[in-house]
Amino acid sequence: MSKLQPARGTRDIFGVEARHMTAVVDTFKRVATSYGFEELATPIFEFTEVYKRPLGEASDIVSKEMYTFEDRGGEELTLRPEFTAGVCRAFISNGMQQNTPCRLMSHGPAFRYERPQKGRYRQFHQINAELLGQADPEADVDMIAMAWRILKDLDIAGNVVLHLNTLGDKESRDAYRAALVTYLEGFKDKLSEDSLRRLETNPLRILDSKDEGDREIIAGAPLLSECLNEVSQKFFETVKKGIAAAGVPFVHDERLVRGMDYYTHTAFEFVTDALGAQGTVLAGGRYDGLIEQLGGPATPGIGWAGGIERLAMLSEKGVAPAAATILMPMGEAATLKAIELAEVLRDAGANVMSDRSGNLKKRMNRADKSGAAFAIIIGDTELEAGVAAVKSLSTGEQTDVPFGELAEHVTR
Ligand code: ATP
Ligand code: MG
């Protein structure tokens, strides 16, 4: 064990960062609820097959990032590396096809064996939304508009650009794959090792390569838009018009592909340049074949996931702790009274803590540092008079307030 540190790529989350992250989740839940979403919590581990099949053996996640283990009963299990496959498994397991469209929101930790750096961890956290059972392009628009509203509510929309692309339907993608392979085979001696392997397993994924040599080659590759059939073109046109109508600015990014096998038609990423190489804060797309592939009834789907750590790093929301009231009883009798008053104040909705240690000056210093709103001092004199000395820590003003009026005073 290395000096009681958390395992590499994992972190303890507390203080300001915890508050920022909670603000992201709260905003997500509030906005998604306004779009008709309901909560779904799936287990943190699933049978490995749930991820392996839909994500594809050649995907980064399956080939090198999953935390897979055999449990004591000999089951092959994997810690959730992403939400979509588990949500679709839950859709099938619970017969949700009886009630489509299903709008499902989830959040929580995800696990990937990656090289840790700022904004990239082995345990990280996602907000996730899936809309199942709706095939029309307007569903894609809804999902993107919802993401945009969350970014606006977090005050980070100004730092983020929506990159939008279409991968087309299966026919279009097959045609493109053929064109891409023909082109890339001319560069077999220059491609990175990873990309060479992908040329056999999943050539589209090469477009996602972060290798610089690869990137130069990719710059000259044929474009997917040249291979789109009419259905796919029309679908994409409708999505673009809808997104514009919803007031979401975007750029058409012809090079955007997504890392997983299951995407069709719409693919998108909200990207910032404020976080270095970890620029994608929220990403998703349509995956019409996934549920069928998992063994369920043919059901179209579209979804996205946002990285809570990355969103929290950009947002100022949640910096200030909830304004608190600190009770400062002096002496035994006052301490008992303070216990009673604290409960009365909490009944009224106030956040209350008691500080019973050290002299008054020490307690005031601590209260000031904590960012609390009020200090309430109760000593023998106050007890006798039935009042407390209430000090506003923002103005420094101090007034005597009868016990019965304290709640009103600190929740104003
Ligand atoms: P990247 O290209 O940065 O590796 P990705 O395409 O693997 O991202 P997705 O699988 O689309 O990411 O996950 C959705 C979001 O989850 C990302 O946009 C990002 O904000 C966040 N995310 C993904 N992997 C990590 C990680 N290891 N640490 C922190 N956040 C992550
Ligand atoms: Mg990744």
C-alpha cells in the first residue's frame, strides 16, 4: 500500500469541488425533469457482455480501458465504463418497451483504465440522458437542446461550442468505410500502430486518432458527407434546422466520429478550449441498433453523457457554501438552550451549527472564516433576558433578538 493515498487515477472529492459537482448534478436533474425525464439508477457493475458487445472489441474502452474481474462466484463482471449499454440492458430487463418513449436520466461514477491527468481520471463521474423509442430527428433536437440548456444554466455555454456531424445509416456508413479503407491503404507505411490495427477492425475509429502523424493523413481523407444516401442526408438536414430553431449555435464538424460502435446518424460533442486536451465536456449521438444487438426488441435510441468533473471545472456554480447560522452558547445552561433553539431554527429551514469550543473571539474568527451569515451568542445574561445576541457576519451589526423571533431573523 502506498502511504494511504487513493489508488492512481482516483480522488477524494470534498470542499469547493464537491459543491461544484453537486451543482452540476442538481442542474442536470432540474433541467432534465423539465424535459420529461425520469431517474434510472443501474448497478455500478454488469456482466461484461453488456459492455463488450455493444461497444465493440476494437473500441478503446473494451480493448484497454475496462475494469473487468471475476467475482467469487466465477461471474465475469465489469465496472461501468459508460452508461448507455447498462441503461439499454435495464430497458430490456424491465420490459420498458411497453412504455416508449422512455426518457431516462442517470448519474454516478464510471471507471476506465486511462492515463490520469487533469480532467481525466480512472474513476470519474457522468450525468447521462437516454431517449429510447423515438426515431424521428426531432428527438435528436430535443436531446441537444436539453444539453444546451444545462450548459446555459451552469453559465458555461459561452465557453463551449457544439460540434455536430452525421454518421449516416448503415448503408451510408458501409459505403464510407470502403472509401476510407481504400484511401488509408495508401498510407500503410505511415499510420500509427494503433491505426494500422484499426484498419482491419474498425477503420472509422482512425478518424478519432490523437496521433499527430495520423491526423495529417486524416486531413486528406474522403468525407463521410460524400457517401450519405438520401435518407441520411434528409435526416441530418432536419436535425440541423431543428437545432437552429431551438436556438443552439453549432458547427458542422465533418471529422467528428464517436468512439463506440453503436452510433448511427447524429453524433455531437460540446467542446471547450479551456481544459487543454480534455476539451469534450458532453457528447452523444443516436444508436438505433443497440437495443436489438443486446437481444431486445428493435428500438431506436439517442443519448448523451457529460463529464461532471469537466463541467464542474468550468462552472462557477456552487462556490459558496449554504449560508449558515452558528450558535455560540457560553456555559452549561446556554448549551442546553442552544440545542433546543437549533432544532427550532432547522424547522424553519435554516442551516445551523453549534460552536462550543474556545473563547468567543476564537469562535467568531472561525465563523468569519467559514463564510457563515450569522453568529448567535447566548450567555447567562441573554438567557435571563430571553434574547440572543445576533451578529450579522456580513455587516458586523449586532442586535438582541427574542428567542421566539430568531427563526424569522435568520431566514429572512
Ligand atoms: P475523451 O475523448 O476525452 O477520452 P470520450 O470520447 O472517451 O472522451 P465519452 O465516452 O463520450 O468520452 O464520455 C462522455 C464524457 O465523459 C466526456 O465528454 C468527458 O467529459 C467525460 N469523460 C470521459 N472519460 C473521462 C475520464 N477518464 N475522466 C474524466 N471525464 C471523462
Ligand atoms: Mg476516452
